[in-house]
Amino acid sequence: MAEGERNPEEDGSQASGQAIVIELAPGDIAEVVLARIVGILASRAGLGVDRVTEALALAEALGAHSREIAGDDHFRVVATANNGDLCLTIGPVATGDAARLLQLETHPALGSVIERLADRVEVADRGGEVLELHLSGTSKLGPTA
Amino acid sequence: MIASVCRTGARGTRPVKDGGRSTPVARPKMTEPNGFHPELRLALPAVPENVAIVRHALGGLVDVMGGAEGVEADVKLAVTEACANVVVHAYGSDGGGSMQITAAVDDRTLEIAVSDEGRGMAPHIEGPPGHGLGLPLIATLSRGLELSTRPEGGTDVRMSFSLDRSEGIEATGGD
């Protein structure tokens, strides 16, 4: 494989294993469609109802800022749902954009909403910078009233 | 091999869309090698539980694009049938394959392609026979339907829908 070429097995562009590759026009489409897909996957992963709601909020936050990250390109997410764990890998994005995405949706009291909602956040190099988010079964915001 | 299906019904027979495009909408475009400009592209394992994901994703797209009443239901049912065909027939008993879905909106026409890398549409002895209703149903619900099998293997089902008018069966009032 030529240098710089994507490895489909690594980046999930060919739906390897149980990975679902999602590429969406940025903006409203990304916000609505990504939330619908993530909601199903969060349920499939066996997350509790509070956590599913938080996964939806996370997906909407990602989609809402998709244009700032993707520009005129598509917004790309690779999603995997395993028992008790939902993993969303956003990218590849331009260098620095993974960290920037975390700061695009902030709350005065909570800080980065994405970091607050995800159990694990990692900026990694997978043949290009990606933002990897994991959600598991425990709500990060505590029980709802 | 390319097979085209014309829709027939109360509104008459219409030829399959010829691929000619009018002025693109002002929206960022993801251009495919075949000239398709998808708003949405999914690649996912061809397993039954993923059909629901495609169904909801396409429903969301129609919702965002302001589809007329009935269009979302038509699209969801048609893509469900197309994806179910992939899950049941494309990979035989081996399973383990994937399906790709692309959707593009151009001049208030939604074009959807459901593709697989399976064994094509030639008659197969093994595997579930199905009821033979899927493709006629898609043809009824869509404005146009085009089926093609790639020489290297795999099938493409391309369907188009008007976002402004449902092609589905209309309710008729009793006299």
C-alpha cells in the first residue's frame, strides 16, 4: 500500500467487522442523520436509557459542528457497538481539528460537552488525525430527576 | 447487465431516470467516480439488524430535505426491501458481506443506491427463494428503478423519488 493511502481494514471504510462507516454532508443532514444512527447503536450496545439520551446529545453536538470540521467535504464517523460500549471515531480530520472539535461545544458549568458526555476521549493518528469517543453504560451526568 | 423497471399505474408509465442532472443544489458535494453526488454514504455489514439503521438514516434525510407527506414512508419501505434483498440473497449461506448505501438529492429528486459485493442476480439454487415482491414493490414506490450487476461481482439497485410527491399507493375514498 502506498504511503498515505488509507487502509480500509484500519479506518473502517469498508465496514470491516461490525464497524459502520457513516459519511454525511455537513450541517443539518449530519446533525439529524447521525443522531438517528447513534441512537440505534447506543440501544444495540445495551446502554441504559439515560446513556442513550446522552449519546443522542453527543451525536447532535458532533453534527452541529460538522461543517466547521468538514468544510465542503463530508463528515465521516466510524461507529461500532459492542456489549456495553459504543465507539465513535470521527475523521480523519485536519491536524488539530480533533482537539478543536472538543472545544466547539462548551457549557459554562460543564466545559467541553463532548468530553463530559464521553467516557473516554482520545485523539489518535490512524493514517490521519481522528477523534475517538467511547460511551459505556454509566451516565456521566448522574440520574435524571 | 442492466435491467430497468418502469413504473406503471394510475399516473402512467414513466421511463427510468436517464441520469441527466439539472443544476445542483447549493450544497457541498461528495463526488463519486460514477458522478453520483451523495449527501449520505453508509457502509455496513449486511446483517438484519443493520437494515433498521439504513431505514432510519434515510428517513432522517427525507425529513431534513422537507419531503412531502408520504415520501418518507415510501423511501423507508423501498430501502428496507432493497437492503433485505442484500441480507437474504447477496452472500448466500456464507454471509459476512457488506452493503453500501448512497443517497443524493438533486433538484428535489432523491436518488438512492444500495450496493453489495455479492453474487449478483443470476438464479441461485441454494438459499431462501423469497416471495418475489421486493423489486415490484420498490418499483411501485419509486419514480424510477434501475438494477445492474457488475462483472466483477456485486449488484447495484438505484431508485429515485420525488421529494414533492409520494409515488405510493393513494388511499381512495369510498363512494
